[in-house]
Amino acid sequence: MLPPSAALDPTPPAPEDASATVSDPDLTAPEPAFTSVLSDVRDATRSEWDCAWVGMEPTFTNPKILRLWHRYSRDEATEVKFFNHPYLLKMEQSVAKAIAKKCKKALRAGSIYGLFDQVKRHEDLDQWGDVRQDVTLRCQSDAAPHHALHVRFGMDPETLEFSIKPVPVRWLYDERFVQLLQELVWDIPQQKGLAPSIAHGGCQFSISAKTYLRGSLLCDDLADKWNHPELSTWVMDYPNCDDRCFRATRRRREAFQRIIAQYWAGAFHPRAIGELVVENAFFDHGFAPAASPPEGLMSRYPSSVGPIGTPREIFQTNFAFARAVRLLAQNIHPGYWQQAHPDSVGYRPDQIMRYSEGNLNRLRIVGEYHVKSGQVLDPARIPELDAPLEQAHLYDEASWENRAQYGRTSARDFVEAILLDVHRAQYLQKFPGVRLRQSLLQDQLHGDAEETLIRHGQEARLDELRTAARKSNLEGSGQRIHSDFIEPEDLFWAAWHALPKGEQAAIAREVILGFTERVTEASTCDPRPQSSSPPDPLAWHRHRIHPILWQAVASDTTTATLQSRDPVVRELARYQQDEALYLSRRPPFDLSGGAGPWVR
């Protein structure tokens, strides 16, 4: 694959033949519109990374918005007042107007960052029927109706949220586009008194599902995240039920482990469960794994790892697996599980499973209902109900969502987080067939957290948590859930504080080493030239590791005896050398002044 920067370079290459004249078609052809790539990006059949897209959801808030949410979030009837509050509507409109104004000023100078030459702002309604703003950027030379960048800005609980998609992955390598994101999406909200934070909203992003439904990439990516629980707890986010870790509880950990094993046994292959048709997707049935799949349906040969057979069979295997993951894994001890009530708009039963560090609820084909708005997806393309399920049937915004992302302090910070996932996926394509790590030190904070508390004499603390959990579960469920099930995030911190300093340092080492390896391996697929010598793959990722882990390693008495070639010691030294810089890249936890849950 050519580096995306080569495809985006606005300067025509010099002719190899010095005698070339101006009539040479390579020299006289007009430069393609920046948006022209959207034809391939929106094509469900184009799976290559050059045609991949991302959806970006940066969020911003301030203390007044948090106070309003606290006042009106008692129940759904009062929540309506929050989403129609004059202050939020005015703020939403003010930010969008400022973005459009800045774009129009740039247009008077020629173009918008050398990328777009048309801008339009209008109001519409989001999937819940609430008012939002839409700033649309286009290229005059590209008349295709869907060839536009939509920068939508609307309300979410506690926050104001952008929705920006589809963004071709190749755009993320273009410094002009990163500058556009910084000046429009980050600078303007902050000029209006808004800011990113850790506790309130996040920077979730999604990547086109079509890109992951080939080979074994989707299963490998899921397994890779299962092997790295630090991503959603210590690194890209902090433990919270909005993006619950795959290993958060023992049952949840086992559910993901089981479905991954079923995938590699061929239990989702159409020769095991039958050929899938459109009806299977429409009515969400027929995706259960086969109890006794035939042997030989999956290959682990380096040349063809994953399902065997035709492109359709490979697609159907991965599609069936993805749809089964929702109900058989994501839905096991999901976040907000007490809220699964038919009368709850925000947390409908079919939405509960999405509260996970990775979410496949958006994997839909044309003709299905949108997961939030309930509208039929692309009705003009609906196939026959008994038509064999094909990749061409995918809705053009079907995606694999990465929810484990807290607020990012800059466009560069966010773009690098996305590209880390992109490059990691490309690395997994080079080295497919991820093996599961059955045991981690971090399991002491997840599925084995109760045992951790008991082992360290914290039975009284465990009883306190159970008493509080029973009260919370009854209140959260409208007196329906009678259980002392403790939220895994509460257990996480209780277990962490119960551990001796040495054991905390051992977990910190596991996290730092695991994340360092992940970033270093992913960097081998980064087409951009290295900005430092020797290369430092963690230059834009070191700040993501929670500061208390660096402190745990630094205060461990064994650290001083380790040699500098130890990778964790080396990373600690680099962190300490520029600690102020790395801390400046982390957003505050709570803009209303609350302390993080890691503070006793």
C-alpha cells in the first residue's frame, strides 16, 4: 500500500521525461477533489485499508452543563428539559456558527485548509429527535451528493458531542486535515468555555466494519483486546461501565474466551450453520454457533489464516461471528445492566450490550433498522429477503466501535489514538491467529477481584460493597433486580487498594510492558517517516498510561536494581524526563472538581 500521504500530496509529480510537454495528460489533468476518495470509502465491497473510514466522537463539557445534567437527570421526564435547555441549545449553535464562520473566512483566502471550498451550516435532529447542528464541507468539483464531510454537533448526557463521519483513514495522515480538526473541533469549543475531560463523555471512534470482515481480523482484534485489559482501564480510558472491559468479570471473560474458541472451531462457518440470507440479518436469528461443526473449516496456514472457502463464505463466517458476539459475549455483565427496561429510552434492552470496550451493535445491512433512530437503513438498496447475504449488503456506515476512549486534549492526540488501532489491525493481518493469554496479573482486579479482597483480609470491605450494590441495583432497576452483584469497576479499585505495594508494581509493569509492546509492534505498519532518531514509537502514547502506574514502578524497591535495558525501566526514565509534557496531554478527570476513583 502506498503511504496515504503520497495519494494526498497536492503537488503533481515531476515528469520523468524532461521532454514532456504541457499536452501530457498527466500534467494537464485537474487535481482530484479531496472528497473524491469517498466513492471507494462508501463502497461496502472495498475492504482494503485505502478505502477504510472512521467515525469520530469528541466530547466537551463545562461545570454548568454538568450541573444542569445533575439537576435534570433524575428520570426521563426531566431529562427532556436538559436536552431542550436554552443554554445548551445556544452553546450548540454558537460553536457551530463559529466553525462555519472560520471556514468562510478561510474560503475568502482561497480554500478551507487547502481541502474544501464549500461550507454550509444547518440544524437537523439527531437519532433521539433532539436538535443538533451540522456543518457540511464539500468540494465544488465533486458533485456526488454523499461526497461531503459532516461535522455534526449535538447533545449527549453531561456533554456536547461531535459526530464526524465518514472520515477516510487516509485523511488522518494529512497534516492539513489534522490542523482542520484542531482549529475547528478542538480550539473553537474551548474558546467557548468547553473542555474535554475523563469522567464526562469520551472520544469514542468507530472503524468501518467492512475492513474487519476478511481473514480472521475481527476475531484477532477482539482477542487482542481481550489479551490487553489495560487498554480500557489503565491506558486509553479508566474503568467505567460505559465501555466495560472484556475481562471485567469471570463470566464475561469466559464468554469472550468461549466464543473465540467457537470461531476457530468453525462453528460460525456457513457449512456448519447453513448459508445466511438477508432474513437472518433482518430478524437477527441463525447466528448461533454450531454445536458440532465439521473439521477443516478454518485454516491456520500462514498464507490463508481464517475461514476457508469463497469470499462469500468468509464474509458470512465473520458476519455471523460478529452478530453472535453481541448477544453471547457483549451482553454478559454489560454496563448499565440494571437499566434493561422496555420503557427506558436511553438504555433499551437492545442497547445494553453496546456498553463494552468494543461494540458491534452498529454492524447492520441495508434494510435493517438503525440501532438508535429506528429508521430503515438505505431503503433504496434493500435486497430480496431470501437473497444470500453478501458484503455488498452492508450498510455503508456499518462499523466496529472502540468505546474505550476518554476525552483527548488535541486533534493530534485523538488522531494518534485512532491510528494506533489502525496500525495494530494491520499488524494483526501480518501475524494472524492471536492466541489467548489465559492468565494475567490484572485479573486480580477484574474477574478475580473478590478473591483478591478476601486474600488480603478485606472481607469487611467486600460486605460493604455488597450492601451498597444491593441498594443500587434495586434503585437502578425500579425495584426489579434483587441482587448484591457489585459493579466490576467498584471491585477494581477496591482490589487495587487492597494489594501490597509490590503487587501493585508488578501489575504496573505488566501494563506498561503490554502497552509498550502493542505500540511498538503497531508502529511497524505506520507508513509515515520517523520523526526522531532513534525512533520513539511511544512519543505520542506514553502519556496515556495512568500516572499512578509510573509512580508504582518508581517507588518499587526492586526497580532500582534493574538494569537500564529493562524495557519498563527505560520507559519510566523517558516518562520522568518529560513528565510535565505528558501530564499536560491528559485532560482533567472531572470539571466539577471530583476526584478520580483511584483516590481513596
